[in-house]
Amino acid sequence: MADDRRRGEEDERGPGAPHQVFVLMEALLEKLKVLNYEEELLSKHNMKTLSRHYFVSSRYLASNPGEQFYMFTIMAAWLINACGKSFAIPQEDDEPTAIVSNILAELRSFELKVDIPPSKLKSGSGEHVCFVLDRLADEALRRRGFSFKRPNYPTENAEEESMMEDDTELTFNKVEEIMEEPDEDEVNLVDLEALTLQSSRTEAAAALAKPDNILQSTVDAAEWNLEVERVLPLLKVTIRTDNKDWRIHVDQMHQHQDGIQSSLQEAKCYLDKVQVDISKTLEKVSSREKYINKQLEDVISEYRDAQAKLSEVRERYQLASGGVAQRTRVLAEMSEELEKVKQEMEERGSSMSDGAAVVKIKQSLSKLKQEIVRMDVRVGVVEHMLLQAKLKEKSNMNMDMHAANMAATAAFI
């Protein structure tokens, strides 16, 4: 969609519109050279010299948006200062939107018509960037008193003019050759006098080559009509309306104001009718409410009495229900205790009626006997171990005493 829209705009502006920015950039570079930007700007900031198409945005050219935007802001600030106004040099950490807005504000202060959104200048390249710098460069040149003069074209010699006038055998082919052969010194210049002279020569040649008889066309009329229909859309001149013109905005504002006023009058009539209907309805509702209240005063009083009695009964019911709940809880506790007593009585009665207790006693006695036997065995084992320990200790004491006696006798000898 964006490409189609861009193509539509280029078609409306003309086939050479995409290349106009190249011409604008070259003119800007010439103006910057006149302002001596290389010594006053580039040498101070240690920047490289601009190329012929530095600020041109094209897919065939390499781009560096960060570097181009920084160069654009630095150059715009320098040109504004050259115009006689004080403008701080932007830094790399400044907000881009604020910098662009300040540059556009300074450009508008020169009484120049500028309607460019700041987002178009953030890329640092493109037609809008070249336009802003070109306008600032023009203003700086005007402040310095510099102006471009019209070129002085060389005049032709009288001998060449006489030779051209004596040539009576001039034909259309020679005229085309003369028009196609450009002068080496005047390739980039447009000589109006030469053009008028050539047109007069072509007219003279046409008069000389004009036949005596009436020419008859050999072209078919149907083919001629088809060619006219094919070329007719290209011959139409469309004047594009500028939506940014303030007059169009003023006309639109007046049209909208008239539409709003007419709509407001109609809406006001409808709203007045609605207001009247609502006020009448409210009066009817209020009167009906008063009538119903008067008719139902006795019923309302009875209803209030019934409500008061109902509230009293509810209070009594709450008090009674609180006592019943407490008594129900006491009853539940007593029933639990009763169940426990019944269970104990049943256990005791069953134990007294059968011989389960005697069997349990016999089993306990047999277990006790077995445990006594085990304890006796353990006691015998322990006594045997004690006896062995005592004997061992006694033998050790005898051996110690014998060794002591032997040592004493040896010492005595």
C-alpha cells in the first residue's frame, strides 16, 4: 500500500520528481561551499567532507541514519547561527524529537512556509532534510549579502550570422542537426536568444519548403481517433490541491460550522420536544404517586404495625431458639455419658458370666513361669562369669606377688 501510494504521488508530481532531490542536494552543496563550511564547520567537529548525494535517500545509495541525522543537526545549528540567531549545538544524547522541533521553529521564525512533520527529519536523509538545509543556506547567504547572478551568455559573431542568413537552402534535416548538436561551452546553459533564433530559422525553412499545392493526409481517420483517445489522458492538466493550505482549512471550518449550526437547530427542536414530554410525564407520575399514597395510607399503617409485630416475634423466636440450642447440647453430652456407662456395664457383665478371666490368669501364670526359668538361666550364666573373673583376678594377683618377691630377693642378693 505504501509503495502504491508513493507511486501515485510520483505520477501526480511528474516522472522527474524522484530525481529532483539529487539536483537539490547538489545545489545545497554549492551553497555550503560558498559559505565555507569546510573550514568553519567540518574542521571544528572533525567531520568528513560531504559527497554530492550525502543527504539523498535512495535504495542505490548506502545510508547511515545515525551519522546522517547527527550531521544534519550539526549543519542546521551552524546555519541558524550563521543567520544571526543563537542556537545551541546539539549533542548525541539529546532527544531527537526536541532537536527537530527546535530546528523547524527557528526555520519558521524566518517567515518561511514550512509544514513538515518532525518524523520526516529523524531519518537524517530525504527530500525534507535537503529542503530544510537549502532554505537555511539561502537565508545564511542572504544575511551575508551574497546572491547568485544571472549568467552572461557569449554573443555570436556577425560573420556567422551573415553566413547563416545567406543559406537559403535550409531544410528540416539541417535544422534538426543544428538543434541536436550542442555547444561544448554551453552544455549546461539555456540560451533563450539562441532558441528564438532557431525557431525563426525553422519558420523560415518551413516557409521555403512549403509546397505550392494543398497537402492531403494519407492517415486513416479511425487510427487517428484511436491515437487521440490513447494520448488524450496524457494531455490533461490536473492541478493538485494542497490540503495543507490554510485557506482550504478555513473553508472547511466554515462548512463544518454551518453544518453544526443547522444540525444544532434541528437537534434543539427535538430536544425541546423531548424535554416537554419528559416534564409532563414526571408531573403525571408525581400526581399519581400522591393519589396512591392518599388511597393507601390505612393499608400502609397496617403494614407498618404488622412489620413491628413481626420484628417482636422474631426477637422472641431468636431468644427461644438460643435456649433450645443450649438444652440440646446438654442433652447430647448426657446421652454420650449414658452410652459410656452402658458399655462399661455390658463389659463387666460379660466378663463375670464367662471364664475368660480364669483363662487369662492361667496364661499369665504360664508366661511368668517361663520367664522365671529364663531368668534363672541368665543368673547362672552371670554367676559363672563372675566366678571366672574372680579366679582370673586371683591368679593375676598371685603372679604379681610372686614377681615382686623375686624382684626383692634379687635386689637383696
